[in-house]
Amino acid sequence: MWLPILIVILTAYLLGSIPSSVWIGKIFYGIDVREHGSGNAGTTNTIRILGYKAGIPVFIIDALKGWFAVFMAKIVFGYFPMLVMPEYMTFVAAVAVVFGHIFPVFAGFRGGKGVATLLGVGFGLIPLPALIALGIFILVLLCFGYVSLASITASVTLPFVTYFFVMPDNFILLLLTIAVAIFVPITHRQNIKRLMNGTENKFLKKK
């Protein structure tokens, strides 16, 4: 049993470690986005530094990493027909892929905050709550202009949305969404300080 579990964890981590923003920036623009702007290897900083032509592919790739990691566990266990995949394996893969995105082995362990990858995981595990959370993100972003505030709000509301739209007795699933609600604000703690001080940069500026 331990062999497929280790394969899932390692594969998901390596998948998450694909630093799309760093590679796209260096290959097509000769720029390491981590050396500019917020220093974050994510979609927002990529768009600010390189524009939408670079930022949109980064977002899609990072989200697909999370989405594929969820199903990759089933693929791996498919090669071990004598074993039954534990229910928790998709969640283990989700944690590993996000960890890989934040601490990518292919980019000196300096990655992004994992929001896009978490969204991909969400669409793989809980499509409807993930879609609602994405809607909340877009609404907050349009109203206030802050990506950080939108990310935090969407993540904090995810457990409640999941509880009402998915079976509330799925303890592991609820635990995962609660972990997301705690994890995202932690990764955005500097943004929270800037929001409180009124120094956070707006992604969308009201006219």
C-alpha cells in the first residue's frame, strides 16, 4: 500500500512544482517575475509585470495542476488493481500539489501562494462550491479591486458553501475546506497588514 501512496505524493508534488510563471517569464520575456512587483510567482504578479498574455496561461496551468492532481491518484492506483485506493488519497494529492506550488523544487522552492492551484483542486473535488467561490472572488474583486481580499473572502466562505451544497456529513471534505479557509489568509498575512494600513496595491482601480 505504501508504494502507490508515495508515488501519488511525489507525483503531485512534482506536478505542483512546475513553476509556470517563472518559466514563461524567463523563456518568453527574459524576466523572473519573482524579482519584480510583489515577488510572488503567481497570476496576479505575472499580469502586473508581463501582462495578460502571460498571466492567463499561468492561471490556466496552475489551476490545471490542482485539477489533474485529484484524478492522478486514481490513475496511479489503477496500476495496482489488487489494492483499493483509500478515500483520503485525493486529499493527500491535493495537499501535495499545493505544497509543490508554494515550494517548487524546480524553482528554488520560491513559488506562489497556491490560490489558482487550490481552485483547480476545488473543481476536481467540489465543482459547485468551487464555482460559487470563484463567483465570490470575482464579485469582491470588482467591488473593491483587491485580489488579496477577494482570495481571502472566497476561501473563508468556502466551508460554508461546501456545507450547504455538498453532503454535510463528509467530514474529510469539510476538514479540507476549513484548512483552505485557514491556509489562504495565512499565506496572505502581509497583504492583510497592507489592507489594514491602506497600502495594498489594487489590481482593479476604480475610475
